[in-house]
Amino acid sequence: MKIEYFEDYQTLSYAASGLVHRELQDKPDLILCTASGNSPTGVYRDLVAKFKDRPSDFSHLRIVKLDEWGGIPLSDPNSCETYLKAELVDPLGIKKDHYISLNSEVKDRDQECARIAAWLKDNGPIDCCVLGLGLNGHIAFNEPAPRLNPFCHIAELSQISLQHTMAAEMKVTPGYGLSLGMAEILQSRKIILLITGSNKSQITKQFLSAKISTQLPASFLWLHPGVSCMVDKKYNKPEF
């Protein structure tokens, strides 16, 4: 794992967006898996700025949504769908068939998970996956548990996840999550883990100990040969 510390969120975001852009230039039909939330927002906005200068670089880009809150409409202002469309999908002019989105409004949730898993099996693996580190060490909605799910699945949300800003501001509390599984994430060619925010120092310390456990799902990233871990040292000081 390559661990880099940055002076602030802005420089971290710029470096991460540059990494994604280089991957895209090497593979124009890149499959980019995108997280939602505060951590990747700066990365996405930098990518949009790059798009304005070089729109042709993004014409074949494919985007896969990492996860979604379940039991809420996609149109909810705090859904992952609303966030990703506003921050990335619409500004980059991504074609409808190039955006693979978990749908929280389907009647058959198992079938929806199977649909996404099948798409990844036929078209994947993911080329570049952008992740944030959850307060309890989750990635996507792969929550701490005795066992982790390998493929796209319906996830039971932890209380920590339900306290996330997005969920806290919803009128209806999400009843579950829809999430890519650990195998689908770990099969990505390149993974970018963003560690930002003033409230993650403790979980960051646990993660950087490199002790692998299902109780800290992000720790499995230590098994992947192509992870770039980018840390905002304003809040997470390097221990050296």
C-alpha cells in the first residue's frame, strides 16, 4: 500500500483527481467506481474542472455507483444518486448507458444486487475505485461483522452509518443499504482510499496498524497490490 500524507484537503483532492485522470488517459473506457460523501467531493470537482479543459478524455468513461441508501427514493436530496449526479455524472455528461447505478426503488432488492453483480462480471473488473474510510472502518456498506459479503448485497446498516450526515438529514430513515461486496472492490485494478475529516483519527490509527479483521473491513485493502491511501494530515498526523 502506498500511503501519502497531504497538507490539506485541497492538495489531497487535487492529487487524487490527477491520479484518476491519468488512469483515464491510459484507458479511455475506464470503469470508475465512485463513493459518495464529504471525502471525495473535492476529487470530483477537480475532475469536472479537468473535463472542461479536455472533454474528449471523458467521452467513454463508465461510472459505477459504489452503494446506495435503501428504502428511500433516488430523488431524495441526500441519496447517493442525487449526490453523484450533481457532483460527477451530469457535469461530465456521462451517457445513460455508461452510468451503472444501484436502484433503491426496485421491488426485488435481491434481483437488483444480482443485476449489478452480473454487469461487473461481464464488463469488469473495476479499473479505479474511489473509497472513503467509514468511522467504524467500513468501506461502502460493508459493515464490521463476523463475515463479509463478496458480491453486491443488501446490507444491514450500523448505527454509525445511520448517523452519517446524509442519513441524518433524510426525512425517512434508510432501512438498509445496497452495496458492492468486498470481492468486487478488491478485484479493482486500482484503489484510491481517501482519509479526511477531523473525527477519523482513531479509526485511521487502527487501519494503519495493518491488522486485518472483518471488524474493520477497510483493513482488507492491505491485501491489494494497487492501493493509494491518501491522508489529510491536518487531522490525521503521521506517526513518525
